[in-house]
Amino acid sequence: LRRAAMPAKRKLVPPALNITPTIAEGPSPTGGEGDGSEAHLVDLQKKLEELELDEQQKKRLEAFLTQKAKVGELKDDDFERISELGAGNGGVVTKVQHKPSGLIMARKLIHLEIKPAIRNQIIRELQVLHECNSPYIVGFYGAFYSDG
């Protein structure tokens, strides 16, 4: 018996990922400056034009970045719990409403009983999420530390 040659599997190529700061003076990973000034919006507009996105992607990303600037610094008291979305070894994800803005968000609660070096690595990863502008990645509003 002879077998017909199987076509080679095509390897999926992930979409391009652009990691560019949303603001010239990169804000802290704890939520950013959030003053929503015109200068920041103009800077965002310029950066959006540099990305190779279709019109719908540009509009959605622009709307998210504008909302993110308005949200400002995040605090535990700003959230009202709606329901649990999931749980695992890494923490618990809940559906919450950001009371000052009315936005519905997902919040991941991670207990940080870890060494300082690992905590610093997590902070660096959060900074990358904060600076990453891609229509293929969930929008990241910020992070905060809360005792308890």
C-alpha cells in the first residue's frame, strides 16, 4: 500500500505585537497618571496612526485608551463585586463595576505571599501589559496593591 503524501501543516503566524508606551513619560503600573489631558490624547492619536490597524480596530483601541486615561489610579474601594468568573492556582477573577466610571471590568486578585524578586517580576510584567497597545490583547487598566 502506498500512502498519499499529506500536505504540510501550515504554521499559524501570530499577529504583530507593538509595545509602545501610551504616554511619553510612562506612568506607573499602579494605574497611571490618568489626567486625560489634551496633550496625552494628541500623543495617543499619533501613535494610533503608526499602527497598522483597520478602521474598526483603530476606533476600538482609541476608545479604550481614552477610557483608560479617564479611569486614573485604581483603588480597592473603587470596585463593586458583581460575580465570580473563575478561580485557579493563580488567583480569582471576578466581574466588577468600577464605581467612579461605571465600567464593567474583570479583576484578578492574586495573593502575593512571595519573595521580593518575584514580586518585582510581576510588576515588570504588569508594566508591559500597561504599555502594550494591540487589538489582540485584552485591555489593561492598571494594577494596585492592597493589604489584607
